[in-house]
Amino acid sequence: MKHRSETSNFDHINSHLYSRPFIESFEETPMLVAVLTYMGYGILTIFGYLRDFLRHWKIERCHIAREKEEQKDFVPLYQDFENFYTRNLYMRIRDNWNRPICSVPGAKMDLMERASHDYNWTFEYTGRVVQDVINLGSYNYLGFAENTGPCADSAAEVTMKYGVGIASTRQEIGNLDRHEEMEKLVAKFLGVESAMAFGMGFATNSMNIPALAGKGCLILSDELNHASLVLGARLSGSTIRVFKHNNMQSLEKLLKEAIVHGQPRTHRPWKKILIVVEGIYSMEGSIVRLPEVIALKKRYRAYLYLDEAHSIGALGPRGRGVVDYFGLDPCDVDVMMGTFTKSFGAAGGYIAGKRELIEYLRSHSHSAVYATSMSPPVVEQIITSMKCIMGEDGTTIGCDRVRQLAENTVYFRKRLREMGFIIYGNNDSPVVPMMLYMPAKIGAFGREMLKRNIGVVVVGFPATPIIESRARFCISAAHTNDMLDRALSVISEVGDLLQLKYSRHRIQPSLARPVDDNVYEDIDD
């Protein structure tokens, strides 16, 4: 098993950069499993071509969108071959995605049952509701996705006063006092000078990176960055170079080359170099090696863009994200980005940093100038949940949830490893990928878990490398010990049924629920 210690990738950075052990595990795929996985995809591909042949000669009915016969000489709108994977592989297991829920996506949820009579091309609802499904798929890290309690009450009160829609942009008549209060609170929460909010998390990245970088700039992007970061980098027109995931030697090599050689052909210095990383990588469960990234950024005078979509609220003794987790100075991160969709149970995203940065974005960001303002009840949900985490509501509920999430994460990961599953990522990451590998097991695992009233997310190609299909569990502070134990028991049962316990490094099981001394201690804010 590959365990990455704090100095494994960047030897000349002293270990004092880390105040606690930094351990991530990515066990190599067993050779037999890799061979069988490739064989599985090969067999599916062969049968896919056979079925396409049958569809072409009208022997098998084709349900997918196709060109009309009278448009055969037009430039094709639907590329048949490009949809090969969708037709012949994805459709077989499509019932595992887009499942409609009919309740709050809390620790438990209700699902609307549906059935397909044409092999997942279409679905119809049976009228039955599957109740009390344990939810291991939602990004509800701190349990604020709820319809009772102070957050829901405040949102309902604000809805009665302001309504739901704003019908204008922030720069026109859509700037409410609640928006101003929320942005001041976000800046205070993060420990920076200023912040601004946007109505969509994806657009926070894709629309703001082009405002920060352009032609003549260099963006150094982690190879596993989110699609929103990739899109934003491409829209900016900057030169993009990709470094290996969380590999500081790869990043430093690119920085050195950028400084020495400058821009292609002209060799002029780059206007700016922007390093783009995430706090928690949502498919790998890994945490960015932020102390080392900041050290490199300072050494080579680059800028740092940190996406904390999954880490804000979910990491750190005070829930302030990966910067808080490592005990670093927020001022060392030039652009702090995050979303309200996960730990805060709301919607939208934010950019935070120096006041000059935020003032610049207010007038240059497409997402700020052209987008409609955030809905008042959403804003109120953010304000109330953030105050709760900060302890400004006069209770310790927020601190207790941050601590509970950390304990649940450590316990859940430890138990899965003891059972013999291959688990990716950092020990403290609430995103827990469990490797499935084979294509047939993607659908089988999702279905078998739902039969036992456990809702999970399964992920395959192209969201992951072709042989690294996985189930992705998201742990929440709202999960009780009984829920986690029930889920773990079912996962073990299904793991035995589908033979998913691939790990060759079995850990002796502990007799009792562990108490981790490294889990966050009480900290006065």
C-alpha cells in the first residue's frame, strides 16, 4: 500500500510544515483484477458493436436520438459513434443514477421507486416510496440539509419578508442587505479582508478564472481538478500545464521551466503564474498538500487559487477548511474559493481574499455582472448555518457537528479497511472512495445496496480512469453510530456477495469504536 508521508514527494521541504501526520493511501490495483476489468470492458465493447450492427439493420430497436432520413446530407447533430459508450455501457446501469428523492436529503431520505421495461431506456414510477434509506451519497457534511431547526425557520421567515426571486442582478436592483451581511460574514469566517458570493458553485470557478487570467498567463492545474476549474482555465485563454496529482516535484518542475523558459517562441516572462488546486478532491478523497504548495508559491512568486468546495466546513478544528486544517495563514492563499452547496446545505459559491481582488471581480466577473442575485432564503440558510459553525448563535451545535464529522470519518474509513476493501484518500477526508473496478459491479453494487435500504453513489468512466470504477461514500455529522454500523454491515455483506474485498493488506479489527487522539480538541474561537 502506498502511504504518502509528509516529506515523500518534496524532500527538501522540512516536515515542520505539518503539525500532524499527513497520511494518504492509494493501494495499487491487483494485477488479476486489472486484467479482468479490461476483459469486462472488452466483452461489453464487442457486444456493443454487435448490437449496433443489429440496430443498423433494424433487427433491434434503436431508442437513441438519431438524424432524420431527410437530413442525412446535413452536418450530423448527433454523433452516433461518440455515443457508443452511452448506448451500450451506460444504459445497462443507468438505473443507478438520477434517482428521484421525495424528502430532505439528510442522514436518511425517501426515494420514489421506478421501473424500466425496456432495459433502462425509459422509466416509469410505480407509485411506491422507499422510505428511510440511509443516505451515504449527499454532500451533507455537517447535516445542515434539514427542514427543521433554526436554519429552516430563518429561511422561512426571510421568504415571507423578501420572497423567493430577486429578478435582477447585484449591480442593478438585486443587492439586498442580506447579501451584504452574508459577504461580510464569509470574510470574517475565512479570516480575510473581503468576499463576494455567486448563485452557482460551478460558475464561481468557470466564470471567475477567466477574469483573473488571460492570454500571456500560465495556469498550473492539478490533473484531478474539477470540471469547473478545467472549464474556467480553458475559457481564460491562458496556457495550461498539468502537474501530477498532489505531486510537489511535478509542480516544482513546471514552475522552474516556466521561470527559465518563459512563454513559448518569444520567451518573454509570463504575465502571471496561477497554481490551481482543490482542498479535498471529490473523486479521490485526497487532501491538497497545502503547506508545500504555499512554500512553492512563495519561492517562485506565483499566485494560488484554492477551491474549497468540499473542504470548507468539513475540515479543520473550527470547520474553516483546509487552511484551518493545516493551521496556515489565510493571507497566504491569494484566491479562496468555496461553495455553500455542501457543508452549509444551501446553494452558490464565494470568492474571498484581499479587498482589491474582490473589488476587481465585482466589475470584471461575468458571474457578478450578468447573473441574477442569490435567492433570499438561500442567503439566510448560509448566514444561519455559518453563524452556527462559528458559535455566534450562542450554542456549541456547530462545533459539535464539526467534531462529530471528524470522528465519523475516522471510524468509517478504519472499519472499511479492516473489512478488506481498497479505500482511497486521506484518513481525515469525509469523501470515501471504495474501489469496485469491474464494470458489471458498478450497477450490481448500487442495486444491492438499495435493496438493503442504503443509498450510495457509484462512479465509473469517464468520471474516473477506465479501470478505477468506485463507490463514493460521503460521511455526515448527521449519521449516528447505529446508522454507520448498519451501513458498514450491509457494505460488508454486499462486498462478500460481489467479491469486492480486494485489499491484500488486511488490518486487525478493533474491538470497540476507536477514540482518535488526533480528532479535534476543543478550541475557543
